[in-house]
Amino acid sequence: MRAAVQRVSSARVTVDGQVTGEIGQGLLVYAGVARDDSSEDVAYLVDKIAHLRIFNDEQGRMNLSVRDVGLSRTRGPFPAKRNC
């Protein structure tokens, strides 16, 4: 399982020309999951991402997580499903 995480001011998921998810400031996460990845693997990665300290605190230091700043979340569909 792999994930690429990007801090964004806004993001939108579009599938076949239809917007299926949209957020303001938050995290855009591209996740790759293999057939042999377990639900425990997914839970570990979600927890790790939720606690990344990549948002600025009052002093301008990257010291807050997405949970600390209370940002909303959305999930897009998984259109890139492929046989591996």
C-alpha cells in the first residue's frame, strides 16, 4: 500500500465529467491498494495521514495535523480499479 499526500487549498474529483467530491483546504491523497493489503493496513495508513503535522500553527511552523485544524473531508470513487 502506498499513498501520495498533497496539501491543497481546494480539490475536486471528476469522473466522466461529473464532480463526485470536492473540498476546500485540506489533503489530497492518492492511494494505491493491492489485493493482499488488509483492513489493518488501511487503518494504519489513514491514521498516519490524519496525524501528519503539515499545517501551520500560530507561529507559522508546520506543526498541526488535519485533525488539529478541523478540516472537512470527502472521498471520491475509485475509478482506477485494475486487475493486478
